[in-house]
Amino acid sequence: MASAVWKASRVVAFRFQPFLLRRFLRGSSELEPRHPGEMKTLEDVLDEFNAKDPDLHRPINIGFPLRRKRDEEEYNKRLVYKTQTKSNKDLEKAARLHTLEIPLDDVFSEWTRTTAPVHIKELAEHYGIFDDLFRGAHFHPQVSLDISFDYDEQSLTKVFRGNRIKPSEAISAPFVHFNSDPNSLWTLILSNPDGHFLDQSAEYLHWFIGNIPGNEIEKGEEICDYLQPFPPKGTGFHRFIFILYKQESRIDYSSLKLPSPCLLLKNRTFRTFDFFKERQDVLTPSGLSFFLCDWDETLTDFFHKTLRMKEPTFEYDFPKPYIRQIGRASCRERV
């Protein structure tokens, strides 16, 4: 009798405590507590899920190689300068008294001349630019782009690397400046990989200037006139990417030339990968800059009056929450 009661209580315990039953059936070793370092984090699981075969997805540098020797020389110079600065008592006193003035223009020039290509490449990888434009191929942007939009008579809106700019601030073509040899030729392209209405793998071409002599943008050949950003309402931020290519020689872009103004969006369909693949022997990507842009109220008139189309609006359709309905009759039966 006692043994029967003990067996019944054991079954009841397993019925109300499923983890005990699983432990009894599978063995206690599987449920022993583990050290936190042995457990996989969500980031580890996602990395394993998104892992790529290194033989099939080997990174390809399509730009100019970095000068490693110059980097070593710059590192040694910085090391000597840092050692001397640490022993400078006047600088230490000025920093302690909050009177030390830092020449930011000189700092920016030094950064541009030394480590900027590596940092800009890392930013581009973070924003998925190389994956979406060049299918994983990358380059170090070794030509610094100074880009600004003329917002009004008193202020300019600068383009850096991922800053936010509203469509109302980028209505007209920007001012672009970069340092180059006056005898060189360049191509500048602005595209949006996030806004195509019909093909998610395609881009919209917003600006295309080819055969630019030196850094004189105004003397280049306009292949596609400038069109302001127009991210539709409800689609969040779009990436607008400037790519500067160095040309080996003059290029015939007559097959790509579009009428001006070009307001038919299907004619602005563009694919950076295909464009570069056909001309990789005469083009080398050298500069990169981009900004983020989302909808504002000025785009309503732009869609209606400029593009002559109904303004598209997107909304996320949230699924209705599941709520189990329990009737009164079922409640009485349970009671």
C-alpha cells in the first residue's frame, strides 16, 4: 500500500512539474547549470547563421591599394609627437586650466591625409554600402569629398558620412570639391539604393557627371541632371551615396545620357554593380560620401507638381494581437 501511494505521488509530481519529468527521461547531465561563458549569445547565433564561406565570399579590393610604408612612417612620427606632447608642461597646464585651443582644421586635415580611408571604409561597411552597390567588393576612399548643399543665402548643409539631411535642404545640385591633378579625369555619381518603387535590387540615379577635368565639376559632361531626394512617407531613412571614380582616359557615355530634365523615374533606373562591371578597366572608385534622408512635407508638392504622380504613402500593417476568447459556459464547466 505504501509503495502504491509513493508511485502515485511520483506521477503527480511529474505531471505538475514537467522539468522534473524531462530531467528524469533525458538524464540529469543535460540540465546541469552551465557557466555563462559557455552559453551562446544572440550575436553568436546570428553570426553562425549569417556566416559566409571564405572561399566563395572572398573580399575583393576594387580601389587603389593603401600605402603601407607611408602608414608606418606616419605611425612613427605620431609616436614621437605623442611622447613630446606628454612631456610638455605648458600644454598640460593649459589643458588643466581649460585654456588649451585645438586647431580643428589642422586635425581634420591630418585625419584626411592619414587614417580617413580606413575609417570611411568601416563606416561604409557598417551602412551596407559595399554589399548593396558592389555585392561585397570594397575600396578605401582615398580622395576626400567636400560636398555641401546651398540651403539658403546664409547657410550651407554639409554632407559627411551618414548625417541626416531633409529633402528641403537638398533641392538643388550640391557644391562638390576635391583635390586632384588638373590633368586627370573623374566621374561622379549620386544614387539611392533604397527607394526604387518597382525593383528592390535597383537604384534611382539622382546625378551623373562624367569626364570631369581636374576638380572642375561644372566643366564635366552631364549624363543625368540632378534630381532632389524623394523618400516616400513611411519608408524611413534612405541612403544617398556619392561615388567618385577616377578615369584612365576619356569615356564615351553617350549610351547612358538622359534628356534634361529627366522626370520619368523608370529612365533613372540604375545599377552601380553593372555600371562598374562594364567599365572596371577604365574606372577606379576613389571617393565616397553619403547622407540619410527621410520624408518631409515639401515632398507632397514635389510628387504632384514635379513628378506629376500621386504621392505614395506606406504604412506597416501590424498583425492583430491574438486574444483567446473564453465564454461564460466554458468558465462554468471548469468551475
